[in-house]
Amino acid sequence: MKKDSVGDSKDSTAPQPEEKNSSRLMPQALLEAKQKLKIRLLLWAALVGILTGGVGTLFQVAVSQLIQGREYLIQLVKNDAVLNWLVPTVLSAIMVYLAFGLMRRLAPETGGSGIPQIEGFLDALLPLRWQWVLPVKFLGGLLALGSGMVLGREGPTIQMGGSIGKMVGSYFRSSGEQIKILVAAGAGAGLASAFNAPLAGILFVNEEMRPNFKDRISSYRAVALASVMATIVVRIFLGQGADIKITKFEAPPLVSLLGFALLGICLGIIGYVFNLCLFRTLDWFSNQRGLSYLVTGLYVGAAIGFLSWLYPPIIGGGDETIFWAFRNEAPGYVLLSLFLLRFGLTMFCYGCGVPGGIFAPMLALATTFSMGATQEVHDWFEFPFLLPEPDAFAVAGMGALVAATVRAPLTAIVLTIEMTDNYLLILPLLVTCLTSTITAHALGGEPIYSVLLKRNLRRTQLEQSS
């Protein structure tokens, strides 16, 4: 009897065949469900990239057409002694006035580049109202850039890309973590579409926004796919050439790396001063409480319009300035003077708070300073072995200033290479960007977008408490 009872107990506790099968199937079912979620996330990321590429292309074309229309009207009155300066002044004043009004009344978070706002959302510190951000950033950025303001297109495309990520995630009822990944993917796609630079878009998210969402392989796959899809869309409509079409340089002699390192130190100092001046300018504009926001837009726009008549190379996002610097053999002192003028205007335009980015103006600043300083050293000291090609130093300088201000050296290096198609300058770029980043850090400077995010959070808290 004892034997039978033991046997019965063994039979009762042993798992039945159906239970064995279900226990084996459960992990497999979970794996399949997770795999489906990953595939869905990638499909959504691809959609985000396609939409961001489309919006980015439309934005670039619209800005270009608006600038051409403005220049056409100016050409009609160029022979009139009064209208030749009055028309550009009034046109720019009206456009900046409208951009300012849209931003202040409908979506204040669209002011500036919008990158700190995206980072704030990823860190669960700020909301992202994509329904308002998308139209206001598009129209506000279009008017601001079309007026000749010294601002870049990458800020609007990054914030619009992030908003598209939020829109897609909300439409498909994604989880909170998935929406964050799609927003980050949209931001990377926005940078990629602005500069035709997919690798830079991927690295930008990795360096600048990585602390704001979980480091997972699926996250980076989504970011990479969105950047690639956005770039494909841009290249379908705008062509496959480099964004900045300049000479392709040979690899410089190794001894010249010392010259590139010295340039990096100089641009690290300039990057530190740039951030400091920008924060002071933002403070100054925010303290102008006696002036209406719209009046601010009027006088800023009028000033830019008048300067566009006085000396066209000093206005605009920077593309034309870069082309002008490379095409014209201007003396070093002329380029350095242009650098100082555009430096002040960059503070003025970005500090007032209208929608627009800061990458493109920094690229123009770096080009004019690097080329001008190198030419002056050539003329005074004749060190051809250290400074073999001023134009090559201008390319390296583009990445160095971005690296010093944003504190994202890898993004700066890859962005410069993709924009100029100068892959043989990778070693000089590494030297210049790393030395500029180290110099800016040694001086006590902070990454520009981190400081701007802190400022936004403080302002939001003050508005809520008042």
C-alpha cells in the first residue's frame, strides 16, 4: 500500500504533457511578441524618417523660394535712391514681425532652435505639443530665415522631426518609451535632412540626446533607420551632391597637424566666448520688458533688412557666406572683419528668440575666421609647412567651432565631412575638434544646449509660479 501511495503521489505531482508544452511555449510567445514590437518600432521609425525628410525638403525649398522672391522685389527697385534700401528694410521687418507674433502667441516653445525643448521632452521635463509646434515652427522658421536673419535651418528641422516622431507615436498609441525613441529618431532625421548628412544625424542623437532615453540596440536601429530614410527623401528631390560644394582636398602633411591643433585651441576659446556672449544676449532681450515682443520683432527685422542692402554677405544662414569665402580670394583682414560682423549679428538674431538654428551660422563663422587667420599667418610669418592650405583649415574649423560650443566632437567631425565631401581631412578634423573641445572644457564652458535647457526650465517654473 505504501508503494502504491508513493507511486500515486509521484504521478500527481509530475507535470502533465499539456503543462510541459505550455511552459515551453510561453517564453517563445513572449519572444515573438517582443520581436513584433521591435519590427513595429522600426516601421514607425521609417515612417518618421520619410515624413521628416519630406517636411525638411519642403522647408528648404520654401525658404529658398522666399529668399529668391525677396531678392526679386529688391532688384526691381535697385535704381531708386530711397526704395533700394527701404524695400529690403520693410520686407524683413514685416517677415520677422510675423514670425515673432506666431511664435509668441501660439507656441512660445518654438523660439530659438528647439533642440533644448526636444531634450526636455526626452527627459520628461517639458511637454511636446506637436499639433502647434509643427505649423508654427515651419511658418515661423520660414519667415525668419526668408527675411535674411543670421539663423540656420537645422533647428527648425530638428524640432519638427521630433514633433513628427511624437505625432506618429501618438497616432499608433505607442508606449511612453517608444514615443521617446521616435522623438529622438525624428530629431536625428531632422539634422540629417537639413544637411544631407545621415551619419551626423545618428551621432547627434548618440552624443547630444543619449542621456535622455534608454541605450538599447532597438533604439539606435530606429534612429539610424529614420536618418537614412530622411536622407533618401531629401536626395530624391534635392540631389545627391554634398551640401557645401567646395574643393576636395588631399590629406595634408603630418607636420601640419600642429597647425590644426593651434587652430583648434583658438576655436575652443572662440566657442567658449560664443556661448558666453549668447547667454548674455538672451538675458538682455529677456529683460526688455518695457518693449512689446512685436516691436522687438520689428526693429530686429528692420535692422537685418537694412544690413542686407548695405553689405549682403553678412546676413543669411551662412551658406552664401561660405561659398563667397571659398570662391573669392579675399584678404585675411576682410575675412576676419566679416567674422566679427557676423558674430555680432548671430548674437542679435538668435538672442531675440525667433525660430531658427545656430549650427549653420557657426559653420560660416568658423570658415571666415579659420581662412582669414590662416591667410594672415601666411602673410606675416610664412609657415607653409604648418599651414599648407588655408581652405583646408577652413573645413577643419567648421567642425571645431561646433564641437567647442555643442560639446559633440564626433557629430561635428562627421557633419563636416558629409557636408563638404572631404573624407581625406578626417585626421586634421579629429585633431582640431578634439583640441577645441578640450580647450572649451578647460575654460569652464558648458554645452550650449544643456545651458539653454536649464534656462527654459527656469523660465517655465517662473511662469507657473507667477
